Amino acid sequence: MKVRVGVVGVGHRGMSFVHALAKMEDVTLVALADLHPQRLQLAAQEFDVDRQFTHLSEMLDSVKLDAVLILTPDLAHHPQTLKSLAAGVHVLVEKPPAYTVAETQEMAAAAEKAGKHLMVAWNRIFALRRVKELFAQEPPKLVLVNFVRPNPAYLALIRNHAVDVLHFICGEPADIVAQGEMFNEQQEGHVLASIRFRNGILGQLTSSFGTGGHSEQFTAYGNGYTVFIESTSRGQGRIMRGGQEMEVLGPVDSTALQIRHFIDCIKDDKAPLTSGREAVRIMRLMWSIMDAAGIGMPPLPDDGRGWLLWCTCGARVIPNLEMCPQCGQEWAGWSIPIESVRKI
Ligand SMILES: NC(=O)c1ccc[n+]([C@@H]2O[C@H](COP(=O)([O-])OP(=O)(O)OC[C@H]3O[C@@H](n4cnc5c(N)ncnc54)[C@H](O)[C@@H]3O)[C@@H](O)[C@H]2O)c1
């Protein structure tokens, strides 16, 4: 069986998904959609995709699909997921699924009602499957996760990759103590949380935005092992026991692994690791940490522009520019008005 896939959003993230999809023999990339005409055309030419659309709704109305990959900016995820599920297709949506627990619950319920699989693209967990396996019999005692980026960010904890990783290894929380600090009225700076999980694991989370660094490390201690992961994005690291290095973990492509998982879940009709229901649990943990840290939902920027992304080179978020003045990287997401992003 070949799974017929459509992709909406062929920007920075969308292109890496399309590259991975193009290598899968059991997937046919049937259609692409993006607001940005040149981007759409370039992607369609490179991957030889005939059907191109500006909006997701046109794609769903015109082409028969098994699944849609939603790789648009955050604010589009909730409405586009609901639309796709109502059209009867499986959905893989980029993280975060939404900004609130209630919206995520709505998405999970819509998937159940439609009888379709919903998966959220928290890809880091696919780089940590060996770690999960190592602690399958007995959980670690202590887990430390950090996520650090150069610039402040809107709802940084909800949008980053620390909590999903923590939840994957540690499960459900029992008790949370946290402190947090906003960078300014709309953007987060730092969150520090200590969490006692129901299975006894002690977790420590550091989310730090706006001081120039770049890191996403993971460390676990317990069951006779110490695990050091240098980057949760690729999973490279080492497992130690008795002072000796037991195993070296090489880098993996967590994006390709998660797409493989999604396609397998469709073919085998099994729930994805980061299903809609699991996404609700992860979002609940995020909001519990935010609440404990005294950080609520900051107001959306009122300049009407989609400035919620920041440049990977470390330059400050600069609204309404099509390229980063520091490194020249083009990034249309910066300059799309929020009402256009939300348009389905
Ligand atoms: N997992 C990860 O490591 C990771 C890394 C980066 C980004 N992301 C997530 O991926 C998502 C996309 O980020 P990006 O960096 O690719 O952004 P981007 O701006 O590079 O790409 C988004 C694309 O979506 C298109 N678009 C926007 N609104 C649309 C709409 N309503 N209909 C059709 N097309 C629309 C834009 O024209 C653009 O081409 C974000 O939600 C972000 O959080 C995840």
C-alpha cells in the first residue's frame, strides 16, 4: 500500500519533511500547498509534484489524500488540523499542536470522532528511544533537560522541545516547583522547574531564551547507568556504567524517523507515540510548569505580523523582514500577517 500524502507549508521545516518523504518507497507525495508562490513552485519542481495549491482547503477539496502534513507556523496548526480531520485524512502536525490544553483536547477529540490518527511532530523523542529502552525495567532516579536559544521567544516553553522529552522519559508529574522570568511583556526569558514524577523520578528542566547560547542537552542517572546526550535533536551521546563508557550513541535523523513512524502507524492502524491524547498530556505538563512558574499566556503581538519565529543564526527577531539582516537567510514566516497564517 502506498500512502498518499499532501503537505501544507513548504518553508524551512516543510522542505526537510519533503526531502524525507521523497525517499520513502511506500509514500506518494501527491500535493503541496503554501501561501508563498515562489516557494511552492520551487518545491513542486524539485520533487516533481503536479498538484499545487495556495490553501489547504483547496487541496483537501481537490485531491484524494490519506494524510496531510501540517508544517505551517504555530497559529495555523489548530484550525488546519480540525479542517483536515473533518475531511477524513490522518494528520501529522508540527509542534506545538496549539497554545492551550483546551485546543489540544479539541484536536484529540476530533481525531477520535473522525477515526483518524493525529500525531504531533515532537521529533526529539525519536532520538531518545535507546534511552527509553535502557530504563524500561527500572526508571532513572534523576533526569536533567535543558533547552537554550539565543533569543527571547513568545511562549518559549510551549514551543520548545524540553517538556515533550521529559514527559517521554518520566511520564506524569506528581509535584512541580518552578520559577520563571519574562524577557519582556510578550517574550519569555527563563524557566527553571523541579518536578517529582509519579514513578519517583526527579526531573529538572531549564528553558533559557535570550542570552546568546544554543543547547539542548539531556542527562539521566539511575539503574546503574549515567546517560549523557549532547543534543536531543540528533540523540548523540554516551552511556556509562561503573565509570566506563558502555555505549556510544551516534546521531540519528529524528525528523525522518518520526515521519517513518507516522506512515507505519497509518499502515498498521496503531496509535502514534505522540498521538492527540498524548499531546494533551504533554500540553498539560507544559501549562502546569508555566502556572507553577507564574507565567501565563502573554498577549499576542498587536502589530498584526507573524513575528513569532526567530533566526537560527542567532539574530534578534525582526518583524516584517523577508530575510535576516545578519545572515541573509530568507524566512517568509516573519512577514506573514497573522490573519493570513490563520486562513485555511
Ligand atoms: N521540530 C523542529 O525542530 C522544528 C524546527 C523549526 C520549526 N518547527 C515548527 O515548524 C513550523 C513551521 O516553521 P518553519 O520554520 O518551517 O516556518 P517557515 O515560515 O519557514 O515556513 C512556514 C511556511 O508555511 C507557509 N504558510 C503560512 N501560513 C500558511 C497558510 N495558512 N496556508 C498555507 N501556507 C502557509 C509559509 O508561506 C511558509 O512557507 C512551526 O510551527 C515551528 O514551530 C519545528
